[in-house]
Amino acid sequence: MLVGTPSMHLDTEPFPTQPRKVKRWLKSLPLANTGETTRLFYQGLTAFNQSQVSPYDRLEILELLRPTRKLIGDQLARHFISRALPLPARSQRIANINTDLLHEVATGYLKVVQAGSSGTNALAPRHLALAIHRAMRALAESHFHAGRLYQPTPEGLWEQAHWLYHLAEQKQLATQEIKDPHLDVQRRCTVAQTYKQMSLYSLAEPLTLHQGDADAVARYLEKAADACAITASPVADNAGYLYVVAPGADEPPAHIHESEASRHETVRYLNLLPLIRQIREGMRSNSQDTLGPLHADTAARVLQAWTNSARRRFSRMSRDGHIDVMLGINAIHSVIREAVNPELRPLGQEQERDMAFEELSLERMSDNPRDQGEGITVRYLADLPQDVSSSVWDAIAKGNLVTDRTTADHSAPPPTQENNPTPSPWEVLDASAGGFRLGWRGDMSVRVQVGELIALRDSTSGRGQWRPGMVRWIRNHSDSSLEVGVKMLAPKAMPAEISPMRHGRPLGRPVPSLLLPRVKVLEQRATLICRAGLFETNERVSVTLAGRTREITLSAIETQSSLFTQFQFLPAPSRGDADRETTDREEALWPDIL
């Protein structure tokens, strides 16, 4: 029966400390009322953790509580998983309750291990193995919960995890299989498997994963972590880097050069090479059996996090003040295009209706660039105004930035995204040569995602260049504030439209895109950004920029996320001698861009 019938005053009576009475207490919970059940369960578990109970009884009672805790956790998760960030106040409170509940579960099992690992109350090896395993699983759940919410790992978690694994090694219990019906993929696992799952998850940098991908990575690693080995001797990769676990410190595993690694006897090393080969083989064969819940792009991001040994070349500088932020390619395209031509405003209903009528026409305007006027004014600036928005990025590219003095682009379709997208003011926490750390405080959700296209502009004047970047990571704080790491892609962007080509002609309505001009001093080629999944490499497309159209070939992918794709491109080869004159003339229009 799902709904329990209260047989005792759960609010007033103390939490029972005898297994038989705990069973009756659980049957009395009002399971139809998730909020009340959660409150009673949390209060009871907290009180139980403060009581004096033998390790055997504590372990048995925690095992009795475990199914109900899982049921409550699944119900709570519906309120905060895959929600826009920052979470609404109610969702954040529920997420915090789940965090506290997981902490209390881990605390209970840690008490069992501490009291039952030695002395007169020492547990039998099989019971101690169960307690260590359950404590490690509780810490793992806390770790995964923080990752899915883009929150930092709880303080002290890694110190406790390292201690548990070291104890399991000492007692020769690290590889003993334990039944666990609450696992996602398998029904048995070891302390070592869970420890490796946590370590690999941390090395995958969950704060940089797309929303929902952190849970997929955790599920994948539940079984795949077995391909990774924990060793007492270092196993360096081809670049001389090691995956190091340092017991005794509240620090996650690190990917460091072998010259920096400690040689202390308690230090352990992770050998990821077999697992990396396994994932690469799965990506090559496109085998879902190998990758499991991972999409190919998620697997690629995980591999990049595990194997990237690049260090930050520029230190971060503290910055005060605010900066204007736009999110999403449609909104960014709209505000940049409007800045170029203020007459382009969102359409009214009558204009939209007229445009719909035009789209019904079977007539087609000439696609030949020869029929369009010549000229696109692009030049290099000798210098840039030194305003607040001129970050280190501007200093690096100074004197080599491409700027547009574009004329009104009347040939491109008016913006179709939400009416009047407006910038949001974000706090600049610090800045480096290649990016920013931004902060957001506010009641409304800004719907920022890892992998989202973002544009930044000086908020003091509201007239500076919009500089495109990509959201690299998110940190969601419990007070509903956000921190966002932004990797800058270019010093500026220009609005363009892309159309696919069929039979030598543009097909369909042009797609909003951004052209990032070349920066010679950085040896950075011009690129095009559009929504993900619309075009492929080696595809021939038509690009309209400032009223001028030309054909190009998308030659390679520079940056790929689930939300946008940044393409390198080349001039499309001429289709014949008849077009050669036009092609030569068009080449003169784009020299500084290409």
C-alpha cells in the first residue's frame, strides 16, 4: 500500500533506535505527501545521527531507511533537474534539501565506519565492507548532485572519500563486490569502482558539461570506470602527465606533469589509457554499446577534459563593474544588426503578414552577385578607443582588428526572434587574456547554458563592440546567484545570413549567422557561426553580408557545441568560365575578411 496510515505521533515522538520500531515508523510516513514525508524523514535521520547507537544497529537502520531515501530523492529531483539557471527560489530550496539529505546519509554511514573499523565494536569484514561501500556511494551521490546543479563539490567530501578508500585498501575490502539495487547500470559494485567513478567524473569537469550531460557521464562511468586502474606506481601518458590521487587532502584527483607529482607511498595513480582507448574506439565505430548513455559529442568533451594538459598562459585580473550580456545567436545577431542599421526593428503584425504573402510567391529574384551592387567597406583600425570594455583581448589584437563600416543591409530578412531583445547587466568578477568570469544576481532565470553563444559589451556607454564568446562553465550558488566562465572567440562580430545551396541557387529563408573577421596578429582566420545542426563541412552555402552575397565552402569546424557551430570557410570554386569575371570581382570584396 502506497499511502501509510499514521499510527504514532511522528512529530512529537523521538526517532526510534531499534530496527523493529524503525520499520513501523517508516510504514507511518504519509507517502502521498512528498513534502511532509521529506520533512519527517530529514528530521528523523538528523536526530538518529546524533544518537548513540552500536555500529551494527546503526548500519541495519540506515539500510532500512535507504529505499525511502531513494524514493524521496527521485521525487525531489523533478523540481530542479534540467531547469533554467539560476533556479527559481522554490526549486533552489528543494535542491538544498536534497543536498542536506545526502549529507546526512553520508554522515550516518561514516559514523558506522569510524566506530566499526577497530576496537571492541569492530564490525565483521562483510559488514565493514558494506558500510564503507554505502558511505562511498553516499559521497558519490553528493558529488553527482553538485555536478548536475553546477555547484562546487561539498567541502570535506574528497578528504572523506580518500580516507574511505585508503581504509578499504588496508582491510583488503576495496575490490569486494557489494549488492546495490539502487545503481543505474549494474546491481553489484566495489568500493574501488565507486571511487574511480567519482575520480573520473571530477576529471571530466562537470561544470563545463552541457545541462543533462553530467548525469549521463555518471551513469556511463558506473560500469566503464572498471576499465581504469588504480596503481601505486605512476603511469605517465605520452606527454608525461599523470592522474594523481593524494590521500589526506580535500582535493580531487589532478592531471599534472610527472615532475610535479609527489612520490609519497600513500599517493595513488589512475591509469586511464585503456578507458580512453575504449571511448575512442566507440566513437570511431559509432557503437552505442560502447558509449552507452553518452552522445558522441559528450564523449569527445570528456576525452578533451581528461587529456588536455594545456595550462592557462595569462593570469586573471580582478575587475570591478558591469558588462552587457546577450545570450543566443538570434538575439546577438539582432542587436548587432540593429546597431549597424537602427531602422531595422522587430516587425509588426501587418509587416509579418506582408512578408508571409511574399514568401508564398513562386518568383525568385536573381541570385547572381553580378546583379547586386559592389562593395563592402572593411578596413583595419590603427587604434581602438581605450574604454572600459577594451579588455586584454583588445590589447593583444590592437591595430589588427577588423571593423565594419557596413551600409544598411536591406536584402536580408528582418529579425524573427523575440521582440526587442535587451542586454542583461552582469558583474565582471575577473578577466584574463582569453575570457571573463561573470556573476549574475537576480530573481529571474537567465537561461544560460554551457556551450551557449554569448556576446559582451561595455555597459558604461552602451555603444561599444559586441564581442562574441562561449560559455565554458557554470557555477550555481545556493543563494540563486551564478558564476559563468566565458571564453572569448573574437574581438568583434558582424551580422550575416547563410542560405543552403541547391542546384546552384540559395534555398529557403536565410539563417541568421555571425561572421568573426580575421585577426592577423593572432593568426586567427575568419569564421562563421550559426545554429548547430544546420550545415555540414564541405557544404557550399550562400552568405549575405552588408547587402552583398557570395558563395563559400564550409571547410572545417573550428568550435562545436550542441547550440552553435563555428565554421572555417573558403571561397567556393567557380562553376565555369562564364562566372569567372564575377568571381574575380567578388574576391576583391572580401580580402580583409578571408
